Amino acid sequence: MMKLDTLCVQGARRRDVTGAVTTPIYQSSTFAHPGVGQSTGYDYSRSQNPTREQLERKLAALEGGFGALAFSSGMSAVGALAELMRPGDRIIASEDLYGGTSRLFEHIMRKNGVETGYIDTGDIAALSAALRPETRLVFVETPTNPMMRVTDIRATAELLRGRGVLLAVDNTFLTPYYCRPIELGADIVIHSGTKYLGGHNDTLAGFLVAASAETDEKLRFIQKTTGACLAPFDCFLIERGLKTLALRMDKSSASALKIARRLEKHPRVKAVYYAGLETHYGYELSRRQADGFGSMISFEVDSPETARAVLEGVRLVMYAESLGGVESLITYPLLQTHADVPEEKRLALGITDKLLRLSVGIENPDDIIADIENAFGSTE
Ligand SMILES: Cc1ncc(COP(=O)(O)O)c(C=O)c1O
């Protein structure tokens, strides 16, 4: 099998009659039939489009899945996954979860008769105790957004084996270049392709990757029926982004470690959450189940005023939602990604008015450090 960095560039490539080196953008909503009852293999772009198919095949190869589906955003991918549930079914999810995912579970799935329980999925005993006969899905984010909690994917898959419970892993933060949950026993992998896979802060996208033909078929039916597929031009952009995934991940992760170490020493920083630090509780587990630690760092500063000063004082790093692109971004989970999480729950997780989340891009790390230290300086 090709190595992952090769797959990023050449994975699933099909020879085109023209010799085109990049995947053409098939900007066509529909496809003519050669004869009655005949098809070229493409009928209507909601069901399948050649540009999308190429991207999906590449992602399936990278994740080691049976098949992948490209959606118009990460949330539409999670929404399609949730359509596997029936009224009365239960979901168990990581308690520290991207706020949009818990909003979907709380405001859409609950209305549809599906309850979600939230636990630290890293605690296998707690997960085992939380399982009920109605549990159909365990939804794990690892590392979590924004507190960088880590879940043992293999141990979770082993616990769930034979119980009729699907294990879905949101692999947005690590990407298949660093972690392949299906190899560790997961049934479904989720991505916000908006982040590292696209990598340029220019395109919304989402993915579901199924380990088995059976799950792939069910998800394909849901996508075809609900229709949130990724447009051909956006598929082209995400595939182009994927070609440099390995380069970007290696560069930004090396920078993140350097920045995390510097932040740890800063007098105004009270805690740094980054699994690549030996002091992080999930360091050993992360090394076991992933080939890298990624480039997301959360850190707590000494006061809400300092947090505000950093957000308003950075010049190179941009104060903006999202992550995983070439430009470094800093966010305030309290007011952005986790604004919809009830206060009590938010505080229990550590998402306070002093917590900042940094997505390290591919700029020179010394410039990023200088920019943040300069913003701290403006508080003195
Ligand atoms: C871990 C994670 N999963 C899912 C999503 C949702 O993806 P999108 O914004 O592409 O809809 C996000 C977005 O921030 C995320 O960070």
C-alpha cells in the first residue's frame, strides 16, 4: 500500500483520457443517458458526480474505509450520521464536544426522540456503565474541542464489539495523516473538511467515512435523500488542499509543540492543553494511537482581561472562528464555538472566560510566538 503522504497527492487517481493531471471539475448537475435504462455511471449530481467521487475515493483510501461521502459542511455530515438513529435510540457522546455537534444532538435529535448522554469517553468504566439496551451510537471526539481530552479508540471499539452500537470518531483535529480510527476499530469517521483537509480557510466541507459496505450503503442512501452533498468546485478545492496535508500537518504540529512549550513558561499563562506536551495526561495514549499530536492548543490565561487583550492585541494571528488552515487563528470558545453550551456544563469542562484556543498555521513559529507575546505585552 502507498504511504499516506503519497496517498494525499496521488491516492485513488484515475487516468483521464485527456491526460489531465488534476481532477477536472465536472460542473454538471445531470448526465445524459446513452440509451433507455442505461447510465454512464453518473445520473444526477446529488447521487454522484465524478469530481466528488474522486475526492471521496481519496479520503476512503486515506482513512482505510470502505467508502467516503463528501458533504457541504462538517455539520451536514454529522446530521446525516444522526439520521441513522430512530426515535427511542440513545447516543453517548464525549462531554467536551464541538458546540455545533452538541447543539445538533440537543436541539434536533432530542426533538426527534433521540436522547444523548455526555460522559468523558476517555473513561472506559464510565462508558461501560452508561451503555443501555437503547444505545446505538457512541460519538467520540479525540482530542476534544477545546479541552484536548483523549479517548482510547481501540479500547472503546473493543468494549462496543458485538453490542450493536456504532462507534463514530470525529477525526477533524488529527486527520488520517496522524490517526486512522477505522484501523483501531471505529465504524465511522467524521470530518469537518473545512479544517485541515481543505487547509486554506476557504471552503466548507464535511465527510463521513464508513468502515463497512453495510454502513456505507445506509449513509449513501441518507445523503442521496437529504441532499447536502459537496459541490464540484468545492470538491476540487478540498482535493487540492489534501495534496499538501502531510506537509501542512508536519509543519504546523512542529510549530505547535514549540509554541506550547513557550506558552507553558509565560507568566500570564496558567495552563496549556496540548497532548504533545509530556505533562499532558493523554500524552502516552496519543503516542500509541496517533502518529502526531496536531496543531491545536488551548491555554488558560490569568484573567478575562488578559484573554480579551490577547484577542484584540494579536496582529499576525487572526481572531476568528475555525481552525486547521494555513493562517493561524485564535478563538474564544466561550463566545464562539461553545456559546450555546449551558454555562454550568461549560464551566465544569473548563471552558471559562480565561480560555483561548489557538489553531497554529504554517507561518514561522517564531513570528507566531512574537505576535502572541506582543499581545500579552499590551496587558502590562
Ligand atoms: C471537531 C469539529 N467537528 C465538526 C465541526 C463542524 O464542521 P463545519 O464547521 O465544517 O460544519 C467542527 C467545526 O468547527 C469541529 O471543530
